[in-house]
Amino acid sequence: MSAIYILLSISILVAVFFFIIFILAVRSGQFDDSYTPSVRMLFEDELVKEQSQSTNKKTKKD
Amino acid sequence: MIKNDLCFHCGDSCGTNTITFKEKSFCCNGCKTVFEIFSENDLTCYYDLQDSPGAIPKEIQGKYDFLDQQNIIDKLLEFSDGNTQVVTLYIPHIHCSSCIWILENLNKLNPGISSSQVNFGKKNVRISFNSSLCSLKDVVLLVSSIGYEPYISLEDFKAGKDNVNRSLIYKLGVAGFAFGNVMFLSFPEYFDVGEFWLERYKHVFRWVMFSFSVPVIFYSAQDYFISAYKGLRSRILNIDVPIALGAAVLFIRSTIEIIFDYGSGFFDSLTGLIFFLLLGRFFQQKTYSFLSFERDYKSYFPIAVTKISPEGKETPIQVYDIKKGDRLLIRNEELIPVDGILINGNASIDYSFVTGESETVSKQSGDKLFAGGKQTSGMIEMEVLKSVEQSYLTQLWSNDVFNKNKQDGFTTLTNTISKRFTIAVLSIAFIATAYWLAVDSSKAINVFTAVLIIACPCAIALSAPFTLGNMLRIYGRLKFYVKNASVVEQLAEIDTIIFDKTGTITTNQKSHATYEGDTLSTSEEKLLKNTLRGSNHPLSRSLYNLLDEHDIISLNYFEEHVGKGIEASHNDNNIKVGSAVFVGKTTDTNVLTTSVHISSNNVYKGKFTFHNNYRKGLSKLFNNLKKHYDLAILSGDNEGEQENLKKLLPSKTKLIFNQKPDDKLEYIKYHQSEGAKVLMIGDGLNDAGALAQSDVGISVSENVNVFSPACDAILDASKFDQLYKYIQASKGAIKIIKWSFALSFFYNVIGLYFAVTGQLAPVIAAILMPLSSISIVVFTTVSTNLLGRRLE
């Protein structure tokens, strides 16, 4: 039944792992601005389109 | 085709001077230039995200020359390491997703910029750039050139940037993490006590729970111990005293229990208690990142202005370095930072920051200029009379009220009740202990600690934060932005309300005028209208908009005399518009009102008198308020509007005129010394002292993003007529808190029954504690939302 020690330590390790991730997330400022990222997330597509357009133009010129 | 009439860039009407470029219409060259910049750099995607998102770039020639000075650059930069420099700029125009997009793609416009990140809530952008490729000035000019002019004020000129305080999130995270894990670990022992394997491993489980609780009690809960200690030292039994006592007893008793194997301890309740309490604090901490409640004149004053040396050289000078006798150059749209005398130039000063009055004041050479005014027509030169701190307006901030924290002197409802509560709990604990000492002394210490544990006022401590926190959110949705929770409590206790006049109960537009005198003939009116057309004076503009439409005629003669009036002629008729003396009337019967006099062919005709335009719903608001409150109006203006106000407002409203900023402050202080709880409602910097002195200071603002002096709450001007309802709602919130107190006493009585009879098992505490907390949260949230629904 000493398996309980292994299980217990694994479960605590997993919990501590997530806790550390949380601390790192707060430290990096992720919780400071909760609005802008939600808008920024939607820009990705526009930027790609923009770049492909500009490269298209260049190839046409060439 | 309707869309074509609106500017593609800024959305304004193009009017007659439409500029067409690439099949798109623009209202001005500025907008067209911005579009050109974007299209050259493949950034026209800006216009796909949102229709007409831009702003017209303003003329900024020379305005940012001070950014060449190293000492100013050093103060503004957030980070500087060799070539890499980081600056955060506040940009009021940020308002939509297009703004975020373009500002985060600045690196495409200037290769010197490596990255930029927008914080939409705070309306700022953090730009990293390579100083060998572009300077801070280049960055600011670039951002301004595309219509996003940053707001750089004297407030930015201070050493060290404020750090974000994230400790509450950390504490909450630690407590939540421990609470969840301890719950899992303590679960087996809730039900099955005698089981073989549980019996064998329970010590491991208990010590693991203990180690989870240590950071909770010593880190997460430390604020409660500190606050309780501070309270006790100043002989106040605040709500944190019983909380700290309960938490400490919980921890010590649980530790002793597991050391001597008496039981499993109360670690689950302990971590849960701290977690819920911190959650309440987190909820209450509603902040409006785009608003600031702590502003003083520094937020509005420029960092630097242009100084003219005796040899005529123009150099930027830091505002704090300005000395008496210096000559300053104030450009169009620049703020006058110090008191001085106008030397030359056409001064037309807008004092709306100071008084709330938007009408500009014309000054002649030799006139005194006061700090805080904004020059609105061309360049002027002035000579300095006083330094920044000693100027008429700014010296107001040397008053003690600005260093006082209003909340310090205020006892919240929770702390009022906690005094009696703590005494009651302690007496119950001692009586119960004394009883058990006599009956069964082995149980005495057990009962004593159980009472302190179960009576830990978690639910009471949560009532106010959740009620008031939710109230702040409801107010926020209704455009009434309150600084913090205790302001709502203070608002409920108000008995006297004092209003500022200009800008507070009046609107900023003067769109209301009456005519007295001989009726103007159609031809005279036509001439008047056409004369006014050529003038840019604010009163001419207002009057022009008020008059009926007439055909456009070309004038034979037109001349504007600055500070006096306009003269014009058409065919054989001439007209004079302006001050009484200018039109040839020597005795003006009423000098207190703002009037425009007219004479035609040198015969005096009459005058247009402008009246303040009062906010809609003003009379109704005052009639509602007069039933419960003493009302007064403190105005910095003269008595010109007295008769008009008397007609509008209830008769017992006190009207006091000619009040200087200091007088307003003293007036409030006097009423407070007589026991009144004063609510001050104002708007300009001249009300700042009164707003700080009052128990609650509300600032009314036409545009909450732009301007408000330091205050406790900011009310959007469009919701001015709702003020009465908002105050009533704060009283409703207090009622809700009282009801939830009653509810938590009910739980305490049940808990105390178990504790006093000596049968408090950990599982009962673990059920009762979260149950009481959650039901309080549900009760307060539901009832405040009901209260909020009545407001909408």
C-alpha cells in the first residue's frame, strides 16, 4: 500500500506544477490587461492577408 | 453615395472642401496625408476593421522640441539600455480595434521601432525602439502624424514609474491552490474514521495539509493580522480583529490536534476562510483603468514650454524651471503653465479646465493671464509673474486637504458592527469555558477554541465587499464611476448637497439667447447674419447658429476689432456688432450678463443676451433632492444668472456667487464643522479644493476620458438627471448589507450551538463556513442586481 506515497507525491507535483505556471503568468503581466488580447487575437488573419498581398504586388512588379 | 460625403479617414462631414484621392473623399489635407502614409506602407487594413476610425492630425510644429532635452527624455523613458529604449505613451484617441491594430504595427512605418503593445483599458501604448535609428521625438512625431497624438503632461515628469501591485492576485492564488488541495486530502476523514488504511496513512495526509496551510496563514492572511494589530494599537476593534483571532486559533488548534493525534484539524476550513475573504477583497477592488481619481493640475500641465531668451532665441524649458521675469512663447492650443502678463499676440484664452466655462476670453497686451488657460488663436508671448507652484490656481494644492485620506476618518458599517460582535463573541467564549470548567474541565479549552473558530465573521466580512463591489459595477454600467466601495457608504450618509454652477448644472454650449430692443428688419437681420459669418469669435459663432437662414450676400466692407466687435457694410447700410461701447451705447444697464449689442446705420437697435443653458431635468432633480437634503449652489461667476436660477430651482436653495476656489473649500469646511455631511458636485480644477474637502466629491464630466479633477466619483454629464436615483440606490445598498448581517448572525447562532455544547466536528465547520459565505454572496449579488434593475 506504499503506492499511496507515490500517488500522493505525483498528485502534489502536478498541483505545484500548475501553481508555478499561474505565478509565472501573473508575473508576466497576463492579468494586467484582460481586454486588449481578446481583440489582438483576431488580427492574426488580417496580418497574414496583408503580407501575402504585399508579396503578390512585389512579384507582379518583378 | 451618402458615405462619400463623410471623410474616409475620420468620419467627419467633408462639407464643401472635399479632397478626393484614390476615389475616396477626405475632409482635410491632414486626413488625406494619414491615408497616404497607410497606403504606402500597406496598412490600409486599418480601414477594414472599422469605418472611419481616425482622427485629424493636429498641427504640432515645434510642440515637441522639448523631447530633444536629455533630462526630460530620461524622465519619460520607462527603460533604457544602450540602444534599446522603451516608452509608454498615453493616447486618449484609442477607441476601437483599428486603433490597436495600427499602433501595434508601428514597426512597419518606422524600422527603428522594434515593437509596440497597446493596453486598451489604460489607453496607452508601450513602444520599444532603437535609439540609434530613431529618437523619442521621432516616435512621438510619428504617432502624432497618424492622428494619435500622445498626451504628455507634467505628471509624467517624475522619477520612477509606479509598479503594478499584483500581491492580491498572488495571495488569492496561494489560498485557492491550498484550499483545493486540502479539500481533497481531508475528504476521506469526513466520513470513514475507523477504516484500516485510513488509520495507517492519516498522519501523512494531515502533515501534507499542514504544509499547504502554512503559506496561507503566513502569506495570504498576513493583511488581516497586520490590520488587526494596527486596529488594536489605535484601540479600534475592526472587523479584522475577530478574523485574525479566528484564523490564528484555527491554525494553532489544528496543529496541536495533529501533533498529539487528537483529530484531523480544521485546515480545510482555515484555507477556505482565507480564500473566500480574499475573493471578497478581489471583487471589491473594481478599478477603472481608463479613469484616474487622483489627478491634480500636474495631469493637465505641459512638461515644457518655449522660452524666449533676451537675444530672441527660442529654447524649450522645463516647467518647474520657469522663473519670474522669463519670457514665454505659447503656441496655439498650448496651456499657459504660470501666471503672467501678455506681451504681444492675439490672446483668446479658454479657461474651461479651470472654470468649466468653455467660452474663450480675449486679452490685450498688458492683461494678466492665469495658469491653466489654453491659448486658442495663434501664438502669444508672455512674461512670467509667478512660478508654477505659486500661481493662482496651483497654490490651491498646497492646502492640507490634498494630503488627507478621506477614508481614514470614516468608520464603515462593518467596523461599527464588528466592535459589538467581537465583544459578544469573546463573552460567549468565556462564559461557555467557565461553564465547562465546572462541568467537564477536559472539554473547556476545546469549547473555547471552537467558539472562536465558528464565530469567525467570514460572512459578515463578505457582506460589504460583495454588496458594494457589485454596486460599483452597476454604477459603472450607468456611467457613474465611483472610486471605491467606501464612497458608496459615505454617499448614503449625505445630508447636504452643494453644486458648482458653470459646467456642472449648465452645459458647455451657449445656445440660448434672448433679444431686447427694437425689432430688426429683414434686411438688417440679413446683414447681421452675413456679418457674423465672417467672424470666428465664439459669441459670433453661437449667434450665427441661432439666427434664421438668409441668402449669402457679399459685404462691401468688413472689419473685426479684436476685443470690441465687428463692423460691416453692404450697399448703403452699415452695421456694428459687439460691446455696448463699441456700438455707441454708453450706459449698459446690465453689465453682469454676456450680451452682444447691435447698431444699424449708427442707430442703437438692441442686444442679444446669452443665458446659461441648464442641463435637462435640472428642476426635477432639485425638486426631488429638496425633500431629503439641504441644497446650495456655489458659483465662481457673478450674480448675472441669479433671477434665472431662482425661477428654476426650489426656493430654499441657497445661491452664493463670486466664490474663489478657496472660498468654496472654506464654505464646505464650515458646514462640516456644524455636523453636515457634504456632497460636492463640481467639474473644473477650481472645484478641486471643494471636492477634496467634502465628504463625497463628484465631478461631472462631458467626456470622462478627457477631464476630471481629483474626486471620489465621476458622473457622466448625460446622466446628471439620474443623480437622485443613484444616491437613493446607495441607501438601498446599505439596507442590503444590514440584511446580510442578519443572515450571517443566523448562521453564527447555529454554529455557536455546536461550539458551546462541545460537539464541533471538523466536518460541521467545513460545511457551515462555505455554506454561510456562499449564501451571503448569492443573497447580496441577487439583491444588488434587483436594485440595479430599478435604476435602469
